[in-house]
Amino acid sequence: MGDKNIQVGPEPLTLDQVVAVTRHGARVELTDEAMAAMTAARAHIEELAGRSTPVYGVSTGFGALATRHIAPELRAKLQLNIVRSHAAGSGPEVEREVVRGLMLLRLHTLATGRTGVQPATAQALAALLNAGITPIVHEHGSLGCSGDLAPLAHVALALIGEGQVRDAKGELRETADALAEAGIAPVALAEKEGLALLNGTDGMLGMLVLAIRDLHELYKAADLAAAMSVEALLGTDRVFAADLQDLRPHPGQSISAANLRALLADSPIMESHRGPDCTRVQDAYSLRCTPQVNGAARDTLAHAELVASRELASAVDNPVVLPDGRVESNGNFHGAPVAYVLDFLAIPTADVASMSERRTDRLLDRARSAGLPPFLADDAGVDSGLMIAQYTQAAIVSDLKRRAAPASADSIPSSAMQEDHVSMGWNAARKLRRSVEGLAQVVAIEIMAAARALDLRAPLRPGPATAAVVAALREHVPGPGPDRHLAPEIAATTALVRDGSLVAAAETVTGRLS
């Protein structure tokens, strides 16, 4: 990503910037505009704190306890208490990139000047990111309303020098020790700051951005896997013709079909059965309808990206400091807009995987594979070939179908019925992350099977694009032969799918796929 710092100010962050910081460790820098906006908003908060009239979040309790006016001498304790009490997560640690997403996106909201924090608090959060210090955040604790409260509280806990973190080397450390080593002073929270650090959709949004980035690449890999299977099964590419696709002008469908045409171009295997001797009338839906399914997945992804871009332009806190100095309560912390698209993306992710598994099963079934050996085995009966690899696919697909059930359709009231409807967006994000990983594994197994099938079509040769993919795969996974330990080969192929190597191999022939 280069040495240039990501500038964090009132303007929206881009998806690329979020990925650069969360996944690739790019450094951040608060802009002059951010510092000025935070300074001005802080002045409003301090003026309100000096009034005798209670102001929610500044001189009152929180949630169902908002009716209590807090005396000035208790307000510092109040800020510490909200962080400590809300850092109530449970379960395993979430991934480093997710926590960095929490930190970056909360930093951006602070930088808008709509929260009223001290500029020094935002600077400390930026320093944590730049030092590679990652607070321990747990799997469970967010209802996705009032923001990702518990996860963000664990980040805030690190800012005040408490709890545990992982340092830049990934070692578990006491926060106070890690901060001292990095030269970062713990923050002394003032009025309003506890709330400002906790009230955000940052966890679910960060996971949405990362899923969008991953699915853009995985849907290309799914097209690649489908093209290899169509070729290996002696299917037809005529159904992918542009004039047929134009009859149903969904943008994603057009993109997927164009990818398939490019991947199958100039294939000797495809040419071998174009003549009048070919008796096949139609391919199965899992071959013929690939653009319709993989394309609809892309259109769903485009909608999710639109929602993410709007959320990246948002300042989510409660209460907020408006440009005229008013401090107003609101409901912008409700995670429904993000939760819905997180759930929405789980549906096509499961379906793309389901279609991939059906093509793999066809490759392994002697009755439907157009002459390929049973299970692509070396000596069927003695060898099982890829039989159980398809079982693995089926198990993952079954899990993905279950994860396609929406989390956001549920709500459990909390905070003595003050927070009586919640989004469950964090849960939607967590299950989508697992769905994304499952899709990568399913597509990888199809590519393994299709590559073996293409090898078994010799002396017929695959097209130049798919041949390049088979060659790239063969550097890590051997071709047909007697049975061997398959788990490492599945893992190696999944890694090549995840890092884009196999799509990149195809693109050396096709040019950039979409």
C-alpha cells in the first residue's frame, strides 16, 4: 500500500482506505480539518457541561438511567464506569482486521467533529492503530443497536490503559505495559467521551467492507470455476452469447457471461464437440444458468457497496454535536441499514456455493460427466478419487444455507426496555465472514475437480485461459493419480483462490475480468 498515510478527516473514507488500514496495516493521520472540527465541538460540550440544566450524555446517566443528573465531581468516574461496565464481551477473540476496522471507523466519526471528544482522545486512538496495538475484542456482546457497544468498549478500555491487547508482534500483553512501551499515554476521559467511543456501527460496517472486497474477488473465481467445469463436462458456451444475455439486462449477469466467454475462448475442448455429431440439447442449470446466479450475486454486492458507502459518509453517535452547537439525541446508531445488507449478502454467497457444488458432483458422476472416470479416480474401486472432497463441499454448503437465515429479523429488548428493538447487525456480520470463507473453500474444490477433469480430457487441450489456471494450480497441487491426502491440497487451492492467484493466471490470457 506504500508509505503514504491514510488521511482521516470529516470527509468519507473509501473502501480501499478501510482495507488498507484494517488488512494491510497502513498508518493513519488526522487532518487539520479534523483537529479544528473536534476542537470546536469540544468547546460546545464544555460550555454545556458548565450549565445547571442536565444534557443527555454530558451531565446525565445513559440508556434507562438517563434521568439522573450527574454532579460535576462524579462525571470523570461516570466516563470510566461506562467503558468498564460495557466491556462485557464473551467468547473467542475476533480477528485483528475486524478490531482495526472498529478502531479506524470510530476514529473517522470522532474526526467529523460531531461527537465532542477531546482532540487528544482521537490522537490516542490513531496512535494505537499506528503502533499496531490491537485491543482484545470478543465474539459476543453486540446487539447492533446503540452501536457495537461491547466491542467498542473493549477498544475504549485500551485507550484508558486497562484490559489486554495484542502488540504489533501479536503477543498478548497487559494494556498498560504495551502503551508505555509504545510511548502512548492513557486517555483521561472527560464529559461525553465514554459515549462517543461506544456508540457506533463500526464493527458491522468494517466487516461489511471486508466482505465486499472479498466477494468481488470470489465471484470472479466462481466464474472461473464454472468455465472450467463447462469445458471439462463438454458443455456449450452458446448460452453465454451477448445477444442472449442482453434479453435480460441485469448488469451482473452481463458481467458474468462476459467473463465466461473470455475464459472459454479458443478452447480446443469446446471446439471438439461443436459439430453436428453433438447430441446434447441443453446443459443442466448449474452450467447453463451460471451468469444468472453469479450475476445476481454481483448485483446484490453492488447494493451492499452502495449502503456501505453511505455508512462510511455517516457520523454515528448519540447525542451528536450539530454545527450550530446544539447537542441532540437521535437514533442513527441503529444498525438496520448495515445489518440488512450483511444478511442479504449471505444469500447469494450460499447460492453461488450451492451451484458450484452441483457442478462438482456432476464432474464426479460417471452417468453425467460425458466420459470421465468415476470420481475422477485413477483406478475406481481401488481409488476413491475426489469423492470425499465433494462431501466436504456439501457439508460447507449446508452450513452456508443455514447462515443465509437472517440475523436482522431477530430482536431481543435490552436496557430495561429503553432499547426495545435492536438490529443484531454484529451477528449478521460474523456469520457473513464465515460464509465468505466457506465460499472460497467450495469454489476451490470445484477448481481442483475441474482441473483434474481437464487433465483427463487429454489429448484434447483446454483453452489458453483455463490452461493457464491449471498450470498455476499444478505448481502447488499435483494432477490425476492414485489416492493421496487431499486436505492439504484443498487448503493450498483455497489459499490460491483467496489471494487471487488463479484468477490472475486466467487474466494473463483474458485481460482483466470483472
